[in-house]
Amino acid sequence: MPKNLKGGKGGKSMKNSSAPVKVREIPVPEEEDDSHVCIITKVYGNGRYLCQVINNTGIVQGDRQVHLSQGVKKKYARGIIINGGSYVLVSFREFQKDKGDIIFVYKDSELEYLKQNDYITSTKIIQETDINFSNDNNNDNNDPGFDFSDI
């Protein structure tokens, strides 16, 4: 007879029972580590991103380049997707203040915890439609940029 690998008495009920849900520990920004919560504004590819730093008063002006290291990719088993508008925890380098490394990627459900504990405020990401791409030299809004009489 073959060996019983399924578990014997109560094996089916244990198989169908729900396992305890793993609670993910949410890291918070700390001053001593020079870590901050940031919003990804642009994705360059190859694990490189452009982000804006957020503190409890709002968005700090200036963009900084951050990098997603191989260790963080392995930690999440390459199951994370970082798009524009994603919230991440970034540690800035001591020797290059304009560059940093992504430590943690926040989910939408974890943002409420950060808002309740005053790590971030309710912020709005600048959409591409909010940016004015028009030429500043022309004040006429109806000017298409060329003359129709030349056609």
C-alpha cells in the first residue's frame, strides 16, 4: 500500500481551514536613518525613479533620483509594481544627498496608517494635465503657432 502523505484523521478539514493572515510590519520614517516618505513622479526604468519628498506639512520642493536595489527586489520576490504615484520609503545617501535608495513600498491600505500618525498629509500628485505645455512667449490662446495664410 502507498504511504499516506495527506495527513490521516482530520487531514481534509485542516487542508480547507484558513491559515492565519500574515500582518505586514509597516516601517515609518526616522530622522536618524535619514529616511523619508516619497511619491514616485517619474519612472526611468532599470530600477531608477524620480521622487518628491513628503513630510507632515506637505511636499518638499525638488525632485530626487532613487534606486530600487536588488536586495529589495529579492525581498518582495519581484512581486511589487512601482508606478507614478506610488508611495515609498526612501533612505537618502550620506555621501550623495540628491540620490537615495528605496527601502519599502507602501500599499494603499497602509497609507491610512501614515496619515493617522501624521507622517504624511493628504497630498495630491501633479497630473500631466495640470502642467501648462504652452509657449510662454505667446499670450494669445488662439494662436496655433503658424500662419494659415502661408498655406
